[in-house]
Amino acid sequence: MLRILWVLWPSFVVAGIAEGIFFTVVDPQELYLFGQPVEFSKIATYSLGFFGFWAVCAASSSMTCLLQISAREVNKGMGARGTEGLS
């Protein structure tokens, strides 16, 4: 549970900052998706943008948590089972 909070809270904060910076530069009514203009309302575009940024930031934080796991934690519970067929 604690790792989930380690991932979601920082990614939430960074997504809010990223959305603020992105939509300061880009008008939501001028966005194009697959060559067609986006026909969502501004609020819907802001919401989708926020959740998109949040997903990307959460994926980044999840990868960081994954890469911090030690080899001992990854191999915990393996014991001598992995070496049975080697002798």
C-alpha cells in the first residue's frame, strides 16, 4: 500500500504542474487528434490532459520503484530450487 502512495502522490503533483505548463502554452481548442480537431469542451480537454499526464508520470514513478528493488528481494523465496537440475 505504501508503494502505491509513493507512486501516485508524486505523479499527481507533477501531472498538475505539467498540465499547467502545457495548457499555458497550448489552447485546448486548437489541438488536433489523428488529423482532426478535438471537439471536446475545454474542461474535458483539461481533464483528459491531466489524466494523461498523471498516467505517464505514474508509469515513470512505477519504473523507479521497480528499479530500486534489490536482487535479494527479487529472488526472495527462490532458495535452492533454481539449482536442482544443475548437478
